[in-house]
Amino acid sequence: MASRYWVVSLPVQNSASSLWNRLQDQISKHSLDTPLYKFNNPNLRVGTLDSLLSLSDNLLKSNNFVEGVFHKVRRQIEELERVSGVESSSLMVDGVPVDSYLTRFVWDEAKYPTMSPLKEIVDNIHGQVAKIEDDLKVRLVKYNNVRSQLNAINRKQSGSLAVRDLSNLVKSEDIVVSEHLVTLLAVVPKYSQKDWLSSYETLTSYVVPRSSKKLFEDNEYALYSVTLFRRVADNFRTSAREKGFQIRDFEYSSEAQESQKQELEKLVQDQEHLRSSLLQWCHTSYGEVFSFWMHCCAVRVFAESILRYGLPPSFLACVLAPVTKSEKKVRSILEGMCNSSNSTFWKTEDEVGEGMAGLAGDADAYPYVSFTINLV
């Protein structure tokens, strides 16, 4: 699949079929490795010249908006698949690959009657895509909220012992709690463990001898328990802090541990459900937005061709996928399909009217209608 396509229209002098054959012959003759397809542009309602001119700015803005939402949805699909660790799937539009939909585009008469005013069609497309963008924002907020909660829990469980949650590191048999005794948890720098073991019994009176046990160790700290009389706990905290040992506030509760475990499991399930639902929605919306985009492009081709070539509508619309090294030659061939006076006009910067110059949509002006479709 090519990642970039040109949608162009050429003025028809004699017959569209003759022009199409000439273009095919030129592309084939120079072996440009450039796939070429007819773009099935419908015969839309022209309206007045003033209405077409006023529509041109809105067309470009709407096209850019729809294209932006299309790429936003595409990037979200890629991100969700990356996070899920699943292999990237083919992106489809109405059951066919996205490039096939583009190269075999068919106007949806049921959604957009060709006799409708062009502005009405463009406004309809813009409104539908705006709803999809709003829906995406709402779904992302829900998904990201759950992700944030999970990340916060994971940070608590994976940080250093100085800050992490200790509930999953401490068992009921590690804690002594009675009317007179209490077990404290000390976070000791790894390089100070010998100092702790030799001094904890003397940090205050009434410390139970040989009661300290190492419960866990990370890259920076070791977690020790120590049992002492409840009435000297505050004195012990103060003396420990003076020697560089941190006493963590902790109250063992099997009910709280079970509750946290269930909360974590629920958040994991919620995240997977929201991710799966969002991914499925994005795949559906991807196809919808691309279809909207191609209908917007069809209106652009029609409106810009009328403004460029005049009435009655007589132009050949086509889609090309040139490789980079062939682009210059393909442009030359396309320009050769236009009459010389038309080419001269569009090459002369001073003669390009302000209203007409903005119609091309691309950075360069050509003697034919041309704009680019980037799929990635």
C-alpha cells in the first residue's frame, strides 16, 4: 500500500476517454512505476459562481479538519495496539483496505444526494466528523483515568521502600500488636544495615531484644521490623530518625489488603475492557472518517475543477501514487495534458488571482487541480 496519493483533475478538451488513454500511455511509456486510477467523481450541483467561491475556503478548512481527525484516530489505533502488544491489523473502510476504498471510490448517494447544495454536504460531513472527535475525547478521558489510577498504584508498589506501599510486603506473622507491644517498620539504607542491627536495641528503652527481622530489600533500602513497648514508640521514632533510619507509618489489616487486591484486579479488568472497546470503536471510526474525507475530497475536486476550467463540468479526475523519484516527471506529464495557455496562466505568479490561488490546497500551484492524500 502506498502511503501518499495525489488526487488530480485535468481539463477535458475532446473526450474524457481519450484523455485517460493518453495519460495511461504516457505513464506506461516512461515506466514511472506510478499506479493510476480513475476517481469516480459524481456530477454534483454547481450552484452559482459566488457560492463556489465562498465555499472554497470552507472546503479547505473542512478538509484539513477531517484529515486531522482521521490521523488522530489512526495514531490512537497504533498506540492501543502497541500497548496491547498485538500485531498491527489491516485498517479497513467499508470492508476493504483503505487504499482500495480510495482508488475505487464510489459516491454514497443515499447519504449525500448529488442534488444537495455543496455547502450542505460539506457542513454535514464536518458535523459528523466533529461528533466522532468529541466521542473520541470522552472515551479517551475514561480510558486514561483508569490508566492513571493503575499507574499510581503501580508507582506505590514499585517505588523505593522510602515511599512505596508496604502492605504487600508485610505478613500477619511479621506484626506483633497487643495492649503493651507494637511492631514498627524501619527503612534502613543498605549501607547502614550493620549499624541498624548493632544499635536498634539501644535507641530507646524497652525494645524487645533480637526482635528485628529483615522483611524486604530493594536497590537502596532494607525493610526491618522491630518490636517494643507501645509507650516508647515515639521516642524510638525520634532516635531512629537522628541516626538516618526512617520509621514508616503502617497498620496491618488483612481486610485492607484484600480490598486493595480486589480494587487492583477491577482496575486491570476495567482497563482491558476500555482498551478493547476503544480499539474496536477506533477501527469503526477510522473507516467512517476516511469515507467522510473522500466525500469531502470529491466535493473539492468538483468545485475546484469548475472554478479552474469553467462550465459545463468537463474534467477527468484520477488518483496517482507516484514514487518519490518519479514525482517530477509525473508532474511534467500532467502539465502536458493541459493546454499551453492554461499552463502559462498558472505558472505566472502575478496572474494568479487571490481567490483562485488558494484553491489548489497544496503548496505549489499547477495548471490542473491537485491535492495530496497522506494515509500515514
